[in-house]
Amino acid sequence: MRTREWVDKNLWLLLLLSTLASPLHAARQAVTPADVERTFLGADHQPLPFKNDEELLNFLQDAPVVEEIELGTGVNRSQKVLLEKNGVRAHAIFREADKTDRDIRVGGVSYRLFRDSYLFEPAAYHLALELGITSIPPVVRRRVGSRDGSMQIWIEETLDEESAGFKPPDISAWIRQLRDMFLFDNFIYNSDRNGGNILVTPDYKLIMIDHTRAFQEKLDVMDPGHLNLVNADTWERFQNLTEEEIRDAVRPYLTPQEMNQLIRRQRSIIEYVDGLIKERGRDAVVIPQP
């Protein structure tokens, strides 16, 4: 995958930045949808008139579906839909994945229980906000007709990460985004990250989508090789994230066992990264914020 190859080739830059950056800022605080102010494009590729994520979530929950297009890519049942309400038109993706397999191997890993669920989409969104990560587009749990699923805003304009012209203007800022993604994917045990579910906006903001195969019941650190560097403020928040905060964020979407495994994985990751810090020193592992 080009993302991982590219970031590994630039680790020397982050190691240099970690020794030159200014002192740590205060830890990033958890945010609510009302706190997140960002712009998404509508079906006409013009900015939607919502001032924050909360307003967009309400639109995704209530706006009637006026058109559906079956998507031929990906392993999940999903449709690109057109929503319209009060003259506002926006595309979204409706995912219906809802399947549980037992004693199965996926991607070379054995699972006693493997769940593929649309419920993991809003779980990932709200849990990311607890860490101050705002790279997952707003998504809600919703019923369309007789079908239950998740409804997430469609990202209208993206760059092709595989193209020869892909070149973030600020390499350190781009790698910091990737580092948050690696930490988050390990936290939720998302082994399905690939070039098809990493989107990039024209201003090189990383967007993470498609988390229906995350939150598996695994305790081990999924990908330790990508935890060798962590962003200081995200790591601070990750360490201080309480069991109550985790459960409150995901309770509507996860089973009790999935929540328990999520909390245990947090502890496993903290133990692993703390071990790296003791072995290599904090400056070699934790990247101060600029």
C-alpha cells in the first residue's frame, strides 16, 4: 500500500522534527459534533450550508432519499444515495453490511468470531472524536424503507493517492495525519485499511472511511510496526481516555464483549508504546506538536 511505503521512507524527517519541535502543547480534548466546524460539498459540488457536524448529522438522519445508485466496488452492500431536504441536495453512502462468521480466516488471520457491521461506522466516528480525531466523515445509524444501515456523507472531490502528482505540500503535517490513522486503526482493530478507504481532499486532508470490519474481538496489538511513532497530543488523550468515555462513545453500536476487547486493546497499546519509550527514549517515539 503506497501510504505505508511512503510514510516509512519519511520517518527520518519525523525523527528530526521530534528533536527540533517546540514544547508540548496541552493534550487535545475530546470534541462533540457541535464542536467540529468543517465544510463538505453537496451534489452540485458547492459547500453545504451546515456550520458544524451536528447540523450535517441531522440532515443525514432526516433528509429523504430521492435517488439510489448501487456501488459495484467493495465487499459490503452499499449504495450511493442522493438526499434532499429544504432545497439542500447531497450525496451519501448507505451501508447495510450485517454479517457474522465463526471460525474464519480473513487476511491471513484466524477469528473465532468475525463481525462485519454497519454499526461500526458510527462507532468509529464517535470514538475518533473522543480522541480529537476529525478525519472520519459524519455518519448516522438510519433506516431506509425496511433496510437498516449507516448513512455517511459522500466526499465529492478527492485526490488519487496513487497518482504520480500526489505530493503533500507539508510532509510533516501529512505524516502526522497518517500516524493518527495508524494508532486509531490499531485501537479499533481495523485490519481492512487499504488505498480504497483512504481519501484525500484537494488541500491534503486525510479522510478515513469504511470501518464495517473493525472492532474485532482481538487483544493483541494488530500492527506494532506502525506504532513506533505517535503524535504527542493524540497519545496523551489516548492514554487518558477513560473506560467510561469509551463505553459512552460506542455503547449504542457495540456488544458488551466488543467494548471489553476495545478497552483491553487500549491497555495493550499503552503497554507496548510505553515499552518503546523506555527502550528508545521519549523523543524517539513521541512527536511533539509544532
